[in-house]
Amino acid sequence: MGNIAQFELHDIGYVEEDAYGVTPANPTWLELWHNASSLVPKRTTLQSRRKLGNRQRPLPRLGKKRVDGNIDSELAFAAFDDWLEALFGGRFPSSAFTQVAGITLAAVASSQTITDSGSGLTDVEVGDWIIVAGFAAANNNGVFHVSAAAAGAITVEYGTTLTDESAGASVTVDQQLRLEAGSDGNEGFTDISGTTIAAVAGTQTITDSGSGFGDVEVGDWVVVAGFAASNNNGIFEVTAAAAGVITVASGSTLTDESATPTITITQKLDRSFSVIGRYKDQAIYHLFKGVMTKTGTFTVVPDDISKVSLGLLGADFDKDATAPSGLTSPGVYEPFDALSGSFTEDGSAVCMTNLALTVENNNGLADKCLGTTVAGEQFRGGFDISGTIKFYFKDNTHITKFWEESAIAIVFTLSDPDGNQYTFGLPSCKLTELDLPKGESDVEAEEGYNLTAGEDPITGVTVYLIKTAA
């Protein structure tokens, strides 16, 4: 008998899957931060009810396979971006555009546009969220969503109404790295397949002489397969699109390859991961496949490090996996805490004494196919956003909002010691259950509420997450 495994010598790695439930060949494993893990393989039980004549039962058999459990950790900047994107069903912009700054920017009220006579808005795209600063009129500054874009003018919405203001002040336009629940963009194009598709290294483009890319859009993520050069295959983000050519980024660097083999391009709407748990003192490696993020709970309590708990669901398990060569760290960042940042309600600072937010996407395993023990794909559910919040009990302000069913907006920003930030926003939510002080002695009187968020009627957003590097 060997020694008992030490959990302090346990670590977890992950890699994104190109195809659901299939670990990529020669994966580069990324470290998954965790304080504790309850991820385990499970199987259903098939029990015969045949009568044996003695009140006993036959031995059971095991049925469908699945994996589930939680990853509990301290919440830190950039440590969980892949998993948060999978939870929200979207992607952070792969890179922010270069700040636009100058004295050539003006605001036009009638068209709700920001113009630039220097045509410096070239890299701003439809769908971007931007932060504008420097205008003399306060309502021309702030956060806006771009609904139309050209080098010389962008149309904005969801912010304040613009006021006419001529160019002259030094104005800046920055991109906000923002993730929204359900922000999938294009809801799926038909799979593309053919022998007319080629790769061009110099322009990082994939071309189709058959012009079959008509339904591909900027912002789509695609899985490319079939090229002879392995670096032309994989997962890419589309940064420019036309019927005959798409420009890709965020994957490997392309190699020139002519159109001869059959190439397939499919849209990657859903993300799944292979996860490996290493018990390093025992040389035991457990591989979980087809793992997706189903829930995420973010907890902020006084005088403590902020926490995240990811609820994971997967399809398959290998108890004798090959040892990974190593884990790549997502970066060295200090975790967030409750001692800094900001907490607002309806745009005004408020003293919150406890806060927890749960994002649930209700994704699941499509595991009803006959003839197999493993789910072959995942399916999407609808988003449920809920939480709990506490305040010091001082007056009837929040009781009135609860009793009169008033919608409120909650925004809170978490900061780490270096100034990196995550900002969570619920543009429209309601207090749904009330817990008043119970009369305990020698403690501060607090009022607590459950809250539930819904789609904001103005922005169409239920919950968002903004990532701001120091």
C-alpha cells in the first residue's frame, strides 16, 4: 500500500476542445486556479426489478456517464477568462483597439454620432463598447455602444443623449473589454465544406474561390479542419469577413496552402474543455472531457478575499490519462478583495455589507442518444441571474423598493492591489425576498434581500462583466 495522496500537491490543467469531448492532440495545458475541487465522474444506476423469490435484487449495472462538481477559488484578474466566457456564452474582445485621441473629434446630437475629421476611428467596430472622455459637455462623455462605424464617424447608443459640440477639446475614445450573458453574436451559419478553400499567410486570411463565406460575420469564432498544415487548423476569431475571404486572429499563424483538400469550417458557439487533475505525489492523472461551465457564483463579503465557485458539467472521464508536460500559468495576479473598488445602486454609491451573484446558463448534456454511454454534444438553456445582497438597516428605502416592485440597477467593481478591475453590472433587477433584522444583541442591524435580474428593456442586457487592466 502506498502513501495517502496529499491534496496540497494536487493541481488542475485545462485545454479548450475543438470538437466536443475530444482532447486535442499535443495539448498545451493551462493552469486552472483552485482552492478546492469536487469534480468527479458519475454514472447512473440500472436496477433490474426481476423477482428472485427471496425479496432480494439482482446486481445493478451502471448506465450513462457524466462528470460534475465545482471548482472553488479566489477570484483574480484574467485567471478564469476562458471559463467566464463559456459561462456567459460570449467572448471578451480579443484585443482593444488603440486609443483614439485628438482635437478633431466632435459630437452631433441629431444623429447621435461622434465624428472625427482626422478619420481616426478606423478600428472601431459595430458592437464595440467604448469609453469617451474629454468633451466639455458631460453627457458627451461616458460609456456607449457602437451601432454604426466608419473611419470618420461612429453612431452610439445606450448612453446619454449627445449634445452638439464642435471639435477643439482633447477627446479620447477607448474600448471597453465587456462580456455580456448570451452575447453570442451571429446565431449560427451552415457548416462550410469544400475544396475551394485556401490559407494565405501574409494576410492571415482564409479564402474561398466559391464565395461560400456569405453568412460568416465579424466576431464569429470558427473551427477550421482539413488543411495539411496543422497550424491552419484550429479555433480562430473572424476579424473581417466577405463572401470570398475571412481574416482570422487569436489562433495560430497561418501557412500558405492552396485549395486542394476538403476543408470544413464550422461556427464555434459553445465552448468545452478537457480538464486534467494531477495528484503529483502519486503520479495519478484524471482526465475529464467535454467539460463546460454551467454556473458561476461570485461572493464578496467584508474584510475578505473575493471568491468564485464554478459549477462544471462534463461527458466523459479517463482515470489513466497521460501525464502533462506542465501547466502554463494564466498570469501572476493578486486576488480581488472587498476592501477597495466601488458598489453602486442606480448610479449612486451605497454601503453594501454582503453580496453574492450567481449566473446560471442552464446548459446541459444531450445524453439521450441510444447505443452509447457518453453524451455526444451539449445544449443551451436560458440565463437565470440571481443573488443576495445586504445593507445596513437605516430606513425604509429598500423595503419600499421591494414592496413596490421597483427595478434597480446594481454595479460593483472589484480591484486588486495593482489596480486591475472586474466590473459586474445588473442593469435591471428586483429585490424579490426580504429578511429583516431579528433583534440579535451586540450586532449591526442589517436587511437582506434576494435579487433576480432580467433583460434590461433599454440595453437588452441582463448581466455584464467589464475587464479593465491597470
